[in-house]
Amino acid sequence: MSAAAILQARSVTKAFKVPRKGKGLGARTATLRAVNDVSLDIAEGEVFAIVGESGSGKTTLANLLARVTVPTDGQVLLAGREISRTDKLDLRALRRDIQIVFQDPGSSLNPRQSVEEIVALPLKLSGMKSRKERTARVRELLKAVHLPVDFLARLPASLSGGQKQRVNIARALALQPQILVLDEPTSALDVSVQARVLELLMNLKRERALTYILVTHNFGVVRAIADRVAVMYFGKIVEIGTVGEVMSAPRHPYTQTLLSAIPAVREADRDLLPSTEPLDGEMPSFVDPPLYCSFYSRCPRRQLSCLSLPHPPLVNHGGRQMSCHLG
Amino acid sequence: MAIVEETAGGVVSRTAEEAEMAPARKSGFRRRLSRFLHNRLAVAGTLVLLFLLLVAMLVPWIAPYPDDVADSLNFDAVLAPPSLQHLMGTDEVGRDVLTRVMFGARWSLAMAAIVLGIAVTLGVPLGLCAGYYGGVLEQILMRLTDGFSAVPALVLALAITVLLGPSLLNAMVAIGFVWWRGFARIAHGQTLSKKQETYVVVARSLGASDLHVMFREILPNISSPLFVSLALNAGYAVLTGTALSFLGAGARPPTPEWGQMVASSRNYLPQGWWASLFPGLAIFVTVVSFNLLGDGLRDYFSEE
Amino acid sequence: MAEPVVRLTSLRVDFHTADGVEQVIRDVTLRIDPGEIVGLVGESGCGKSVTAKLLLGILPMPPARLKNGTVEMFGRDLAMLGAVERDTLKKHVAYVPQDPSAVLNPSFTIASQMIDMIVWYESDRRLLEYFRRRHSKRHVARAHDFAAELLGKVQIADPDDVLRRYPVQLSGGMRQRVLLAMALSGRPKLMIADEPTTALDVTVQKRTIDLLKDLAQREHLAGLYITHDLGVAREICARTYVMYAGTTVENGPTAELLDRPLHPYTRGLVEAIPSLAGGLPHAIAGQVPDYLSPPPGCRFAPRCGEARDLCRAVPESVIREGRREVSCWLYERETVA
């Protein structure tokens, strides 16, 4: 790792207490770990992708990294500084360093506020008192995301999906953060609009020397813009590596199954994907998690020996990390 | 034909997107207005209320017999039927009914304003807080509203006037303090549903204060049902106020308050029908108009 | 050659709204043959859902008006049929929506809902007959068995267990499969699926797609598969129509269509999808036209890199290589050599 780690997660866990239907005299509440003991190092200037399906915990992890929520265990460090404690952290100051663009561009915008008000909010909260100054900044931001300046007075309802997403991006850039967490930035958009937003994101990254943490389920997007990728399953990371390596030679059986399930558009792309048996079975219950490898119930390569061991830790195989007993 | 380059549009305001978006449609406001105007009844109600408001504001200048507001005996024209000089006739002490009905508009609208002013100012913030903070605060507030639900406003008002002496103002304030629960409940329920919206989460994650989130993010999005309730309750407020006065617990003679006028002139029914009827009609028209407006607003908002 | 299950010819549908007349469907021509699954792909707002609703007969006809073209199903022109006959035809069409929760009632068990549908179809959709059968133990038991059979067809391992459950107790993929089973209960000849896998995880999607392919083959179903995902279309659809701004601009065997697109829009669409080999995808410049005042000729012309003056006139549809069809002035009718 040449560049310094700008954001780190150290054994981060996010647990919830959920009521459990009592079968006999067991505990009334169970612990649901949406994110379970995850550690990550994100290098400055890279695009780090976190991939997973629903229930994998990727959105929760994104929220933890961006400090939208705090972990129940473990720490998140920004340039060595801990940002995950609950006691009074200056959230407004933190937002100068790290911002998040949430999933679903539509509901991220207050339907009763104009584009100007929406984008100016972080400026207002950071103490920019003069309305004129704020408006001037908002104009600059709209320009940076290629939105016409007369959109200032518009309400979200009159914007297309792509335009809404740009407003979100403009708002996220208002305080000139170094790190941007993007939760499914293109999933709600049409294909042709996705391409434009991705292009915009990469241009902005270059112009402003940003670091991106990209949460998505779409490997195409990962391939297009990400440098490294972490694959998540059941609250844990099962594989991390550079995008090129992970996608061309996936090691973990889940990664392999995930890639093989992608319906490729082009003939050429199909050849690049592995082909494995489609996944059988369901994810294990969060309320009663297995004590052995959480992927066992669906793993095409499982062995009986996997049952007698606890969930495999992430092991480093020369730059690539993978969590499977079978190596 | 040139390619319309979307990315070139940064500086120039008219990009391809903008051009395509150019409203061949009516602007948002005009569209909403025309939608509201489709509801004839609601429009009628609104117009009546606007007219009433106008009358209430201009009455000192346009009332035909401004002196008849207070005590003024005119034995010559006692209980004169409607005529050209007195369009609504005169009452039992010779006062022009039309003038008094016009002045009564002030009273009724003021009543509605006071009651609702108190109810909304108390109820909405409390409901917002209950919904936003949840927990113990929510429980306390909700129990309070339940408690107040058990009290019929009219009875409470009567009780208060017995204690403090009959005064419409006292009665109205009392009613306001009972009616806050309706608004609180609406605000509470709406806040619960809106507080999970992403834009609220965004505001909080940016470090916005709770006050900002409640009043600048959530409140504008829950205003529709509150407005509907406001309009519907206004009619009810007028009804309650006039009823109190009718019962003698509100405005006292010689105040030209509609309920009071109906009460004091009712002994002269059915011969001197105009003195009771016209104020009564005024109450009716006002309340129905508020209801029509409220219904219209509700239909309008439910289409969105 | 057996007659097509569905044939839409030069459809034109206008929507009369408060703002004016929206020319939503300009020219849609589409054919589905027995036993084949045909894809209808396009981005949001292109009119694919409107087309589906038209086929299902659920397009509200006051704001919408059919200005031109014919809709033929099972060889019959729908415009020529009375309401009763049209209803009879509808029996053979099943609809699979994107969101199962729009169809599955959370307050009733799967068994209850499936039996409702089965008995309804059995009673030929007559209300009185339905009530009679629904309360007859014999009929209900038979329907229950049929429901279990249908669940087996959609590869649900333990049908009786699923039947006992409520929708909320099932996963998304499971619910979608139950929906498919319910769609099969009327023994349809045509299935119209509107983005059925969009909301599913990719691994679940793969299983659902495999299932659909298998089902279509075994039950000799024809299908219209509406999606915005070209990859899924490639997996499932033998032929695909590409729709833009209310017009079917191109169609052909799916793999060929995607590997060698003819229409500039199709090409743009394919290039906008990130390649798994790397590199940024290419966007299509411009925006979808305003249906209130659409461009006079080819609706894609304002965004097309190869547009010419000729494109101000509506292009004709032209057949190429025998199997492919495209509406674009770049292509001329092939002369028989």
C-alpha cells in the first residue's frame, strides 16, 4: 500500500437487539450483527468499492464509515483520528472531511425545498452567514456538476433522476470534503444516465483529488471506476483485492458465484466471467447465526471440515485477502 | 443537425436538458391553481370567506349605521321589518341588523383566529417533538392528548366562564387549550412517517440541529393535513363560539356577536323573525364555507 | 406457420392530459410467436409499460386513446371483439409484475390466495359460481393440490410449507416464484412480465431467470418480457424489441442485436453499459423528448450522432438479413440479389 490510509475501520461491528420468538427458555432478545467485525484500510485517492447483495451489510458499513451511525464495537479512524465515538463529536466539522451521497436520489431531496436551499444547507450549517455568499457558492457547485444555473429555484419534482443525483453530488461537495461515500450512486438511474453520472464522478475526482468509497451491487460499475473491491456477505468481508484480480480470478466461492450470476450484455463480457453452479439455499438467519462459516449453507465447495471450524478469518495472500478455510 | 452536447452546458444556461425541459406545460403554481379551481364548491366557500374577511376589515367605513353597534335606542324603528333603509330590518331596540351582522363578522373571525392560533401554536410543536424524539416525551404527550380528548370543549368552556365570569375571550382561550390535541395528533403521526425519509437523515448527518430538522425539514412536508384540519376546525370554532354566546356564557349584550344576537332576539320570533334569522344565517354560511374550503383542500392535497 | 400469439401493428396511442396531448406511443409494431419469449427493452418513459398495459387491457382509455394501429391476440383483432369476448381472451394472459407485494395480500396465507385464483379461473370468472366452489370442501381440496403442484413447477422444494405461510414470511425470490406459480394457475398461453427480476439480488435473479426459461419451454408459454436490463434480455429472450420514445426502433435475435446493433440508439445503449473488461462507459447525449411536442421525424434524431436532414421525416421500418428489422434512415431496404 503506497498511499497512506485515509480512512480505516478497525474491527467495526454494528449490532442490534431484536426480539426473539421464545422457544422455551432462551433469551428474549437476540443480537443481530448487520456488520460483524470488519476491518478496512482505504488509501487516499483511490476508489474503493464495497460489493454485496441485500442483507450483506454494505449500506450499514457505508453509514459507519461516513459516521451516519456509530459502531457498537470497534473504531473508525479518519487520518488517524477516531471519529466513531458517540460523545460529542463535532459533526459539522467532520462533514468538511467526509460526506455521503445516499441511495435513492429522489428521496434524498426535500420535496419542499428549492435546489438552492438544498445545496446551501451544508454551507449554512458550517457558518456561512451571508445569503449572497451561499448563493454564489451554490452557483459554482451547480456549474461543477453541469446543471444549468437557473435550476436554483427549481423544486425536486421538476428534475429528472440524473439531475436529482447531480444535486445530491453538488450538496456533497459543498464543503469540499476529501472523501465521498457513494451508496448505489447509479442504481436508480437509466443506463444512459448512469454513464453520464459515472463520467461526472470521475472528472470531479480528478479535479478535486477525492477519495471515493463506492457501495454497489453492480460489478459493471465496479469495473468501470473502482481500484479495489471488498466483497461482503452476511455482515462480513469475504474477499478484498484489486478490481482486476478479484474479477478475473476470484478466490472466494461467494465471489465466484456472484460473478457467474451476472447477465452479461456482450459476448466478450461473458467470456470474462466464471461459471459456477447457481446459489442454492437461503442466507442464514441473522437472529441465530451459525457458529461456523456463514457461507457454508450455500457454498458449492463446502466440506464437512468447514463445520467444525469457526467462521474463517480474512487471510492475506500477497495483497489479496480472502476468508475461506480452503484457501 | 448538430449533436446536442449536454456537457457543454455548464456555463450557458440553455443546455439540451433545459431546452427539453422548457415548459410546454403550465408553470407549477398555475397548474395547482387550476386544479383547485375545478372544485366549484370549494371555490364558492373560499370566495364567501374572502368576502367576509373584506367586510370584517372595512366595516367601520361601509356599515350603514355604525352607531348601532353599541347601545343605541331608537324607539321609532323598533323591530322594523327589512326595508330599503334597513336591509335586514332592525332589532328589538331599533338597531340596524345589517350593521350588527357585519360587525359580527369581526367577532367570528377573531374567535376562529384566537382558538386556532392557540391550538396550532401549542399542538403542532408538541406533536412534532413527540414524533421526533419519541421515547418518554412521546408517551407523556400522547397520554396528555388522550386526557384532553375526554373533555368536551363546550362543557369546559362553560365551566371556565362560570369560574372567571362570562367573556368570550376567556372562553375562546379555553377552547384553544382543549383543541390543541387534534393538531398535536396530526403533527405527531405525520412526523413519525416523515422522520425516516432520506432527506431528514441527510440533514441530521450534516449536523443540523433538531430544531432545524423539525421545523425546516419536516414541518413543510406535513403542512397539508394541518391546513385541512385548520380550515375544518375554523368552522367548528365559529360554531362553538357562537353557541357559547347563545348560552349566555360568551359575549354579552350589546356586543354584536352573532350567537348573542340570535339569543337576545329569539323572544321575538316568529313575528320579528329577521332579527334572529339573519345572524343565524350568517353563522350557517360561515361554517359551511369553512367546511367547503376544508373539504376542497383535502381533495386537492389527496391528489398529490 | 401458426399465427402469432400477439401482433401489434403500427400502434399509436395519445394521452389527453391537463397539459395537452402527449403522444406517448408513436409507432409500435411487435410480434410474439407461440412458445417464444420476446423482450421489450427501453429506458424509463419509453412507453414499454404503456404497451404492456394495453395488451392486458388495463390501460385507462379515457386519458389514453388508440389513434391508429391494431392489437391482435391469438389471431383476433381486439377492436372487433365485444367486451365478453375480450374477457375470454384475457383468461389466457398472465401478468407478472415487478413488485410481488402489489399482488400478494399480506393478511392472507399463500394457500388462501392461490386457491382464490385457481377457483376463480375454474369458475370461468363467474361470481356466483366462484362463491359456490370456494365454499365447497371438495373444490378447495382439489385447488389446494393444484396449488402445491404449481409451486412444484416453480421449483419450490416444500410446497405445503410455503402454502401455510404468509407473504411476509417469504424472501423476495420466493415471493416472485409464488407469483409465477399464481400466474400459471389459469393455464395461460401468454405471460407478460414487467421487470420481474429488477428488485431481486443478482444471484436470486439468475435462479429466477433459469426458472422462467425452463417454465416457458415446459408449459409452451409465449412471453413478453419487459426490462431495462439488456443482460437479462440476452439470457431469456429469443428475440428482442428496442423501444425509444414510443417507437420500436429495432428488433432481432437478442444476441445478434446486442453484439451488432444497427440502430444508433441501440448502439448507444449497449455502449452505455460498462464493459467487464474495464473502461468508462459512453453516455448518450441529450434527453428523452417531451411527448407534448416531440420531434417531427425520427424521435432519436436530436440525440443522434449520425442525424441528417432526412431524419426530419419518420423513417420506415426496414428488414435486414432476413431476421432483423430497424427503423432508421441509415439503412435501406435490402434488394434481393
